[in-house]
Amino acid sequence: EDYYLVHEHLNGNNNPVYFSDFISTARDNHLQYVADSEMRNSLIDDLQPALRETIEQQQAPVDREQLIDFFTNRRFRKSILCRSSQTVSRAPDISTLEALFFLGQIASHDPFSDQSMAESIAMQFKTYEGVSVTVNHPALKLLLRLFILKPGVPLSLNEIRQELEPAGLDFNNPVVRDFMNQSLLTLVMRSFLRVTPCGPWFNQLTPEQPKASALVRHQAGLSNLVTRMYPCRISNACSSGTWMAPAALPISSMS
């Protein structure tokens, strides 16, 4: 592709550097490393034991990340920096996400049924980037199914809990609450969920005459792709081209 040739090979400023050297330059400019935007690239669960042990021996986050680059042949990064005067906490904490929203990134999954939701049945889920996970725990299946039933809908922590409680999950039980909170963090780190500060950008309740821009009406009449903050596939478009927002489906009503 022309854009690849121009950007990768003809760009006037295209000088690769080690991650550690980049951070050294950042420190000289009173900046510090926070994390990478794609946190799954910093996970080491899939590496060989000897490599994991070597990485875990490193105390400094930058040294750990540099070794991960070497061991996984990572050549591109999307690193987040902040001012050196800020205090950085890298330990995952669900409380920091209370004011944010979760957005599903699940592209495909095994079929749902009463049998597949049983604990003994393993189900596979895959992200748009091809990352896959196999799940046995019924509560985790319910959590993933919630985001599949609500594609493109950002959900707050409270909304997630309200949707799952009718299915029998008691979030007043600290064991259940801690398990689901840890599951949410894990799914975020593995790119099955994305965190966003933006709440829902369309009304999930369909009025008698839904409002839509001229562009949306035109696109709905031609295909099942509608332009908004993020492109979204829709399945409920009436013949006149008016976009019908998907109805909210309580998780307990699905089989």
C-alpha cells in the first residue's frame, strides 16, 4: 500500500529507538512512563517460565517492559506518559474505574444455550484483534454475554451489576463482588473490554419516531453500517431507512 511505503520507509523522521532510550529522553523532559494503552501487551502469562522469571526479577517497570519487547519481538508501542511530578499507581484497582464505562470488544463466540452456560462446558470468545479466551465459569460467561447483547453500548459498573443481579449474582456478597471486579479488570487488560469516559451516545429506548441525522438515515437505507462516534453494525433498520436503536434486553430473559 502507498501509505505504508510513505509512512514506514520514506518518512523523514523514522528513527527506531529502544523503549528504555525513549523513556530516558522523556525523563530529560520531565515526563515519566505510566503504561501502554494496550495493556495486554504487558502481560507475561503466555511466556515460557524461564522468561517470566527473568522479567519478574526486574523491579523497575521500564526494565520489565524493555525485556518484554526483546522476548516478544515487539516493535511498536502506544505508551502513555505523564509529568514527573505526578504520583503513578500501576496496580489495577477497580475503584479507579467507578466513574468510567466499559465497552465490549467481542467479535465472535461459541453459541449460547442453557447447556453451554453450565460450569462444565467451556466456551471460546474472541476479540476483533483475534485474541481468544476459553471460559468455564458461569458468572464470567454471563458477564461476557451481557456485552454481546449490548454491542456498542458503554456500561458503568452500576449498570453491569444491575443487569447481572436478576441472573442470580449477589453483589452484596464480597466473594461475588471481588470475583466480578477482578474479572472486569482482567477482561480490560486482555482487550475484551475497553474503558471509556464517554457514556451512551444514543438513547436505548426507541421512541415512536426515532431521531436520526440525514447521514444516518441515508446509510441505514444502503447497508447495516451507521456512522457515529464509533462505527456500529446494526440489525434493526426499518425499510424507510430510520435507525432503530437496539432494545435493552435483560440478561435473565435470554437462553
